[in-house]
Amino acid sequence: MTDAVTILAMHPEMHTLFPTPPKRWRWIEAGNDIDATINERGRDVEILLSASIEKLDNVMLSRFPKLRMIASISAGFSNVDLEECRARGIAVTNAPGLNSGDVADLAVTMLTSLLLGIPKSQNYILEDRWTSPAGPLRFSLRNLPVGIVGLGSIGQEVARRLSPFGVDLKWWGPRAKPDVDIPYVAALEDLADQCRGLIVCCRPDASTHHLISEEILARLGPEGVLVNVSRGSVVDEDALIAALKSNRLGGAGLDVFDPEPTSGKRWSRVPNVILTPHQGGTTYETLFAQAQVAQANIECFLDGRALPSSVL
């Protein structure tokens, strides 16, 4: 068994997810100024607890000369410079699959709200345009073509939640999956042409940077809506805002932005959007479950055992 190990949580209050940490864990109290804490104590840190939203590139990692492990309390790890970690022999773990249902809940809520025109209907009342007994018509969800971009664990949870609505589901990803009974569309452009709604939940990496481009948005068209619960970098955000302002896209639901945090001013005059502050997978229940996975990974690492969810 390893002696006491020095651990830094990259976010305030993250340590509260571990109400009974092992006695050999020695916390560095970070407070609200993580940068100042790293300047003062970074040389002592052996294990980092990450939430997958802070940038752990080679510049940041150089501030931790004794770092031995990064344990992410999240499924994501695209924020971590894996090549640098490999070169330095730093172990990296994540907590996969636990928040997929929570993210899917938010994605489907956004999509159905936009397709049913709920934000537009609310504005219709608030702007005193409801002047006759009959309100405006809307489309039904039944048989409405909806596409999923990326059918990993989140995409599959999205499909399970959308199926009872009776929508016409299709999906696209880099390769077909023979065991999936949802129709596969071989090109993202074709999926956008065929669908009224797209939910983006693919893996964020170099190959998916601005995957949702101005062209894809144009193919969705003025009746189409886009929901992004992947990462902000997957969508060309400037093109999205321009399409919404010019009514070339019907609506958008975003839980992720590029960069984060985004500013309210950037979105204040953008119509038909639903915005949430990157909280799709952030529920009390899931965070505590992910923390338990992170704790198990750390304990196995310290004991020299196989890591339950090793990335590197």
C-alpha cells in the first residue's frame, strides 16, 4: 500500500463528492482561485481530479512536475493531452457511461421543445400577438424525421427516449453498426437533408471539429432544429448564430459552447434558442456515482492493480 498521496481537485467543492475519502488521500485546499493554488502548490500534486472541461495541455501539465495520475469525474477526456501524459508516464482514467441518460434527457427535452415550437409559442403570448381565440398551428412529432449524429452510449439513450414519440429515427456516424436496427445514413449531408431535427452527440476530436458546418445548417433549413450535447467545437458557432438570426435555421438547443463559459451578450439577440450551461450530465446522482468510479481508479492505481476505466 502506498503512503499518503497529494491530490488536487480542479474545481471548487469537487472534494465534497468524496465524503469519506481514504485516509491516505491528502487534499490540497484550492478554494475559488485554482490558478493561484497551482502556482503555490502545483509542484506537490501527484493526482489531479478533473471534470473534463478544464484544458490539461502540455503547458498546464508542466506545472505539475510530480503528477502521476489524472482521474476524470466524467466520461470525457478530450481536454487531456494524452501524448504528453504518455511521454511522462501519467495514468489517465475516466468515468464512462454513467451520465449518458442524463445527457440524453436534456437533449431530447430540448429537441422536442423546439420541434413543438414551445419557445416561439411563449414569445407569441409575451409579445401580445395572441389576439384571437385560436392560436397558431404547429407540426406533430409523429413520423417527423429526426437524426442522431453519433450513436455511442449517449446517442443510444437518445434513441430510446425518442422512440415512444413516434418520430422517424435515422443516424449517422463514421461507420455503420450492423447490430443497430435504426436506419443508417451513409453521409451526414444526406442525414441533414432528410431530417427536421438533429441531435449531435458524437465524440469531440480533431475529426469532428466544426462537423456541423454552414452547409449542414443550410441543409437542415428554416424548419430544422439542431441540438448539441457533444462539445462546442463540433458546431461552427458563428455560422449557427448567423443562420438563426437570418431565419435560415428554425432553432437550436445548446448545452455546450465554444469557448466556455459563453457570454449572455453573444446570445441575447439570437432567436429560437434554448441554452443551458454545460449541465447535461451534471446531476447530483451521477456526480456522486462518477466520483466513486474515480475513487476506485485512484485506489487501484495506488495499489498497483488494474484500473477499472483506464484511458491511458
